[in-house]
Amino acid sequence: MSTYLPKDVHEGLEAARLAGLKKTSRLRVLAGDRFYPVLRKWRDRFSVEAETTPHLRGLVNLYEGDRHLCECLIVASGKDGGEMLYEFKRATAAADKPPLDFYRDPEAPIALLGRTK
């Protein structure tokens, strides 16, 4: 049995695989003022479609739908099939409030009520 596939069949299968990855992923990366769909994400890297996404570099933001996941410093690590792989040099988790620079007692009151006259 032969495992050889004609070039057009191989390209069609690759295009279908990339389309399936784009359809199932909710992740996207914000570079500048444009969003690009993320095909796959690992602990230390992610991939985007090589043909439709320009070469990314530097500081980007990673989103899952509308939720901001992290701010990342990235570098291109290679190309695999139709995917461009980027590694995280730094990935800082996004927070919805600024960090505290003091200890907050969990038993402390939330607010103080003033006197009413």
C-alpha cells in the first residue's frame, strides 16, 4: 500500500485541517489594532495561520472571546505546515483590578457607614 498523496489532495487536506482549527478555537491575538485567530495554544507557545497573519513580533494580547487572558512578549519559533508558531518570552496574566501594595485583612469591613442626622 502506498502512502503517497498527490499535491492537490495534500493541499486540500491541509486547508481543511486549518479551517477546522479556526472554527473550533475561540482564542485570538491582538497585535496593534487587529485581531488574528489563534489555531492552537500550548503552555509556552501558540500558533496562527501563516498565510493570512503577518509576521508578529513583540508585545501582543491574548483573548478568549472577549475575556483578556494575558499580555505576552512573543518571538517566532518556526513554521509547521500552514501554521506559524510563536513562543512566549513572557506571559503576564491579565487582572481586572490593580494589584494591592498592602495586606488586606479578609475579616476587615468592606465599607464604613457614616452617621446620619
